[in-house]
Amino acid sequence: MQQELHEQLKVLEKKVQTLVREYQHSQHSLQKAKAENEQLRRLVEQQNEQLDTLMYEATLLKSGQVVPNPEHDLAEQLAEYIEKIDRCIQYLNNQL
């Protein structure tokens, strides 16, 4: 009888150990998924900001306005505008 109880206790201990390992694995997987989820949320937020910027620039371009570019200094922007104007003039000359 005592031998049977001892065997049952061993089986129960093994089951508890297995459950503890599975729980720890699940917790690790959950933390990993939460970190990935947060990373993806930040990526979506960045992409939404880029989309908003591009939509604003597209609206400006459609209305014929110049798209501001804060990364270039004024001289570079003027050079870009002159190139665009030259291309427009060339296009118009080809159309006539």
C-alpha cells in the first residue's frame, strides 16, 4: 500500500514538473509575443506617419504647390526647382 502511494506520488510530481515547464515556456512565449506586438505597433505608427506625409505631399503636388523639404538647404531646393522648371519647359516645347 505504501509502495503504491509512493509510486502515485512520483507520477504526480512528474506531472507537476511537466506542468511547471509548460507554464514557464508559455510565459516566455507570451513575453516574446508581447515584445513583437509592441515592435509591430511602432512600425505601423511610423508607416502611418509616412503615409500622412506622402498624402500631404501628393495634395501639394496636385495643386501645383512646392513640397517643402527640410533636409535640403535653400540653395539645393532652388536648384531642384530650377531643374523641375527646365523639365517642364522642355516638355512644353516638345508638345508644341
